[in-house]
Amino acid sequence: MRLGLNLGYLTGAGSPADQLALVQEAERLGYTVVWAAEAYGSDSPSLLAWLAGQTSRIDVGSAVMQIPARTPASTAMTAATIDTLSGGRFRLGLGVSGPQVSEGWHGVRFGQPLARTREYVEIVRLAVGRQRVEYPGTHYTLPLPDGPGKALKLNFRPPRSRIPVYLAAVGPRNLELAGEIADGWLAVFFSPRTAADQLALIAAGRARTGQDLTGFDVVPAVPVVVGDDVAACADLLRGYAALYVGGMGSRTQNFYHRLATRMGFGAAADEVQDHYLAGRLRDAAAAVPLEFIDQTALLGPPDRIAQRIGEYAAAGVTTLSVSLFHADTEARLATLRTVARALDVAGVGR
């Protein structure tokens, strides 16, 4: 198993200089990839290009670039450009976002997200591979049939004709799609206890194209808080978990609430959501079960974290991307070092 660093959003996450210090230390420690996210604040490719220019070995990955935010051709151009500037170190993580951001921020209808994702990835791969882009899709038609446009191909040659594509997937059908069309899966709230069912769906998608899980990158974003008291460590994650389970979407369409329910936390997820949507954010955070947080994070002293890292590796994780929740940069740097040592103690690194 390899290590990655998940920076999350630049907005509110400290200064860019702090982010750079984390990434450079991660590179020194042997972390293989750094991921950056976007929602409706900072964008991921700008940050990744900036980081790529100040590192030399660590891969830079979008987790994610939002599908409704850009045309497939625009995403292909960005991916090929960053891959060129970084010397072949870019990983393209994609996601459809959610209805509130897609329709409220980007003005793009959220309907049929799986079909749109399939077409989007196919067009991106055509363009990055410098094939002439002609695509008669349902959601994307290139060139438009009733105008002066013509089929074009990327007008420069990036270092790779195929850039690794990752999908952020939560629901069962999206997991199958990730297995079928992507090179990796960006997971959230990943628990080794319940991972088998999710990976079975990934495997089913892989089987459709005659492949197994060999070479497929399973990449959960896993929060890490180091400390002697597990419950106290979990408290730092309560607001984050409550936001996703209770507030990331509506009462009728919240993918993370559904995930928590499938993991066996349905009643608690309902309570978290009730509090969150009523504006009782502290009550929502308090209602998140300790067991849910502990299953989906690395908490406690270094020896416990090493044990849990072994559990993630045994569950099929190939790249463990850590998310850092200490506010202080020095504490976050120390956490990066603790995780690197714990990987060695667990004996599952490669």
C-alpha cells in the first residue's frame, strides 16, 4: 500500500505556503500523490499546477475536478497541460458533484449523472489521446451537427496519451461504473469492515471489460488525528462528518447519508440530518456515532494507527490518502511523519 496526502479545499485550510510545506514534506517522506479538491471556492487544477512546479517526484491529482464545471474538451486540455508541466505526474479525478452545486453554482442539470460521466470520460480520453474528437452522444455531441464546427484533435503532444482517470463514487451503480471505465476509485467514509461489498461492485464493473482488480487503484481519503484519547481525537472530526452525513444535499438526496445507512448507521444518520437541516449544528456533530468516525478514520496513538493501516491494506486499499485535521501546520507535519512511520511498522508499504 502507498500513501497519499489529501489537501481538501484551499479555502479555509491555511495559507498556500502552509499547503506547500505539507506537500514538500510528504514528497520527502515518500508519499506518492497529493490530491486537491474543489466545490464552489478554490479550484483544484490551479493549485495542483502550482504545487507541481515546486515538487519533482510526487504525483498531483484532482479529487475532484467537477464534471458540470467544464466541458470534456476543457478538462482534457487542463489534464494534458498539467501532465506536460509536471513531467507526467498528473492524475485526473472526476466527480459529478451534487444537485445543489451542479444546478445552483454551475447551472447544469444533475439528471442522468452516470450516463453523463460515461460520455465525459470517453471524450476526455479521445482528446488526451490526440484522436480527432467526434462523438455522437446523448449528453455531448461533437462537433455540433448544425453549425460550422469541425472535429479537432489536441494540438500538442503531452507526455502520455493516457492519463489515469479516477472516479469519486459513493452509490452502488456509480461504483460499478468506476470499475468499468476508470483506473481508480476515490472513496470517502471508507471502512475496512464494510469495504468488501463496495469492492465487489467495483469488481463487477471491471468484469464487464474482462478485467479484475489487478492494477486498479483504491484510494480512500482517510482523516487522521494522533493522540492518546481516541474519543477526543474523534471529536475533531465530528463537524466534518455531520456536514457530509447531515448537510451535504437535501433530505431526499444526500449520497453520504445513504452511505452511512448502508454501513448500518441509518438511525444515527437520520438524527444527524434532522439536527443539521434544522440548523442545530452542534447537536448534529454530537449525534455522529463514535463508532462511525472510528471505522472511517485513523485515530489514537501511533501503534493503534499502525494496526488500523494494516486493516486498510487487508481490505484492498492500494493508496491510503490521509486528510489532516489539526489546525496547526507543525502538528499536521508531525502527523504526516507519524503515518509514514506507522506504514513501516505495519509492514504493508511498497
